[in-house]
Amino acid sequence: MPSRHQSPDRADRHIERDQIFFSTTYVDMGMDGEVTDGSVIALVPKQNSAYNISNSSTFTKSLSRYESMLRTASSPDSLRSRTPMITPDLESGTKLWHLVKNHDQADQREGDRGSKMVSEIYLTRLLATKGTLQKFVDDLFETIFSTAHRGSALPLAIKYMFDFLDEQADKHSITDYDVRHTWKSNCLPLRFWVNVIKNPHFVFDIHKNSITDACLSVVAQTFMDSCSTSEHKLGKDSPSNKLLYAKDIPNYKSWVERYYSDISRMPAISDQDMSAYLAEQSRIHLSQFNSMSALHEIYTYIAKYKDEILTALQNDDQCRRQRLRSKLEQVIDTMAQAS
């Protein structure tokens, strides 16, 4: 047992960089605050923070008992007083959080100050962002789901396509409104508009970063929910993008229903008018598309389902009047000879 006047030179010293750790045994120093036998002390430079201490590879396991005391110290240099958004982990040191809570924090105590602060700041900013974008989202939805509030007249193709779907529903005795509604939503809003909303770089020469992509995903999800006929039951465990527009979706759904109703009341488009419209569109965009490539893609599909298509053309009265089956057979024979 060393004497109480033991020289520090006899202590085991471990020195690395600017941190010093003494590991030795002390006896009674004869003072009121005695240092008991077997005590271990750590000498730490004053300017270092507890975060640096906990991450230093030079400290042994004997120091871990004192880490919690260092982190919760009341001095101005203490970690918690300087960084209130850091939640300490007594076993592995310190973990840093940003505005979004990490997925590995399931073991955090409910009501933990750090996690509560993160959630409050995140939700506040989320609502603030929604308020900033609200008018633009409303204008976008109103423009898409309106026959009047548009930059141009409703394309004839939309009216013609929706009338075709209604005719098919009547032909097959489908009276369920939800079925007709879903057909129209699947063929236009959910197939075309969602892609444009989610991927604006498909149309515009712009760069879409990750933050913009996340925001547009919320808008696109809201758009899809607005076209749905089912009711979504939301609770406290529902994702934030669902809860964010929960109060707005019923209004958007009414816009979608009004849009489909307004189109159904518009005058029907004759086949001649539709043909003239398509011819005009072809002339306008003649130099923008490769028509031969498009025809080749169509023929590839026809060749795959040749028997089914020929049978359908033969059974349809209008197709028989226009002799579409024989015309298609001529095209297939010509392509077969060319190959």
C-alpha cells in the first residue's frame, strides 16, 4: 500500500494528444473530504467538452461511471446547457438529433425532453410550410379539376374518353358510381397528372432536389387521396403527410366529383369532330414526335395479341362497317412480308 505522500511519478500515466489520464491508488489524505482507497481520478483539460471526452479512444471503461456526471454538470461548459437539443445516451455516449427523430430511438423514455422538442419543432415547420404552399396547391387542383378555371378550353380528347368510359359502363350494365369514378381517375388524374406533379423535370428543364421531391410527394399523395372514393380513417399513428391535408381532402374530393359531372353534361363529341381534332394536333406537333417509332410500338402490341384484337374488331358493329379487321389483316400481312 503506497504511503499518503506517494510521488506522482510512481503513478501509471497514459498520455495522448492533449488529454491526460492518471490511474493509481491513493490512501487517506488526512483531509475532511477523504479520497478512499481504490479511487480513480481523471484529469481533463478545461477547454474540452464532455462530447470529446466520451469519444476519446484513450479512456478506459473505468471512466464511464463518471460520464453522466460530466454531462449533467451545471457549469456553462456542460454539454446539456450549451446544446439543449442533444439527448444523452448513458451507455454509448452522446447521440445528436436533427429536426427529424432517428429511427433507432424506440427505447427513449416517453416524455423525454429531447424527443419532445424535436417533434414540436418539426411539426411547427411542417405546418408553416403547408401554409406557405396552400394557395399554390389549391390553384393547381382547381385548374386540373375544373372545366372553366383553366388557361385553355378543356381538350376534346378528355370529353371523348370519359364518354367512352360511360358507354362501356352502360354496355356492361355497370351502375355503380364508384366504378365509373375510378375508371376516370385511373385513366387521367392518376396516370397523367400524378406523374407531372411528382416529376416536374419530365416537363420542365429543372433540377429536383431531395427536399423538393419530399414536398411534391406529399402533394401527389393528397392528389391521389382526392381522387379516391374510399374514406381514409386517420389516427394518431397515421403518417404526417396524411394528417397534413386531412381537412382539405373532402373539399378536393368535391372538386373531382364536380369535374366529372360537368364533363358528363357537356355536348357529346362526334367522331368527325374528334378525327378533325386529332388531325390538327398531328399537324401542330408533326416535327416533335417520331411517328414511325410510335407505329412500331403499336404494331408490337398488336402482334402479341393479334387473335384477340381481330376477334374484337369482327364482333363490333362499328368496326365491321369500317372494315377495320380486313384493314388490320392487310397491315399484318405487309409487315410479315417485309420481315
